[in-house]
Amino acid sequence: MTTTVDPSEIAKFEAMAAEWWDPNGKFKPLHMLNPCRLDYITTQIAEEFDRDLGTERPFEGLHILDIGCGGGLLCEPMARLGATVVGVDAAERNIPVAQAHARQSGLEIDYRHTTAEDLAATGAAFDAVLNMEVVEHVADPAAYLAACCALLKPGGLHICSTINRNPKSFAMAIVGAEYVMRWLPKGTHEWSKFITPDELFALIEGAGMQPVDRKGFQFNPVTWQWRLSDRDLSVNYVTAALKPGA
């Protein structure tokens, strides 16, 4: 068989994959938050599509898109739950990293180097779109969320998490996470681009979706664990919305 694949290049990507998936490495904050994110995501999908999370592959037959997939920390659990998963990332170097780890895990996930806008232009449509910690990094949140809506089938579910904009979020997400704890590289976030829950709901509605839920991700510095909160949306929070028409 003729191949242009360089095994040494594959080995390099696999080494990078190990770093993405190292719970104590530079992606430690995502690993700490991931169980809480997954709890919310799986519960919302199960409720919306009437699936039993107690079964082996409850998301069988569902097509799920993860925008800003990184190394695949959300894509892989969705695939294990039976979904057909597409992961996209605008950072080209993340794609072979995610592909390498999926191969190591024996999972079939369609990873692509593209943007939400370019994918929407192809006519692709999904039952659920995961849009986690991305909207605070884009240049035009309204246009970006419109593309997310276009990527949903009628009746589809959009799950979007981001960071609130207030003095507490500046202290926690920027001073604390980037300068004190050094969980993230300095300059990872711009406080002025953070979005309040009311602003995000208005943007989601303007994009053509109907918000149905929002909850906070609350960090406990004593237990070093995250939990979902019905009331505390002061820093990290997550929303669910539906595209009308089903």
C-alpha cells in the first residue's frame, strides 16, 4: 500500500495528544470542569430527545457537533454514548491531536479544521451543537451564533457556555486563573469580551433560537471541584436553547 503518512509525524501528534489528555497538564482547568460540563450536556440532550442515560448507547442515532473541539474532551464522551460526532476547530494543529487520541481510544469521530460559518455554508445540520467556551473568543458573537443556529436541524439543541462580565469574573477568570493559579497562559481571556447571561440570551434569541435553560458552573476552592448551580451565574455559566420548527 502506498502512503504519504510519516510515522514520525504521527508519533509527534500522539505525544501532543498525551499532553491534551493529561489531567495534571496545561489543560488541567478543562479536565476539572469537564465532569460538570458533561453532566449538564448529557442531561439536556437526554431530556430533549427522550433518551435514557441508563442504557449503553443512549445517544445512538443523534448527530452532534462540537465547535472548538480542541483535543476532543467532549467529542469522545459523546461518541462513547453512541452519537455520531463531528468536531471542528479553527486551530489546525488541534485536529491531528484529536484524531490521534480518538484512534488510541478506538473511537470514530469526524474531526475537521474549519469554522462554524464555513461548515454552515455546506448545509450541514445537527441534532445538537456544543458551543463551549468559544463565544467569548470570537470577533462577532451575533454572526457566530447565527452560524450555530444554521447548523441545527429544526428542533435542535444548542448548548453554549461562557464567562460572565463583572468584577468577580475579572478576579476569578483572569487574575486568579491566569496570574495567581497560572492555570491558563496570561492573555487567554479579554474581560471586555465576556458576556453577561442576559446579553447571551438576547444574542441567542437574535440568532433565531429560543433559550430554555441556564445554570452556573460554581467552583469550590476547598474541594477543588465544580458543581452546577441554579443561582450562581457570576463567573462560568451554561445555557441551553432550541431552534424552533420541529
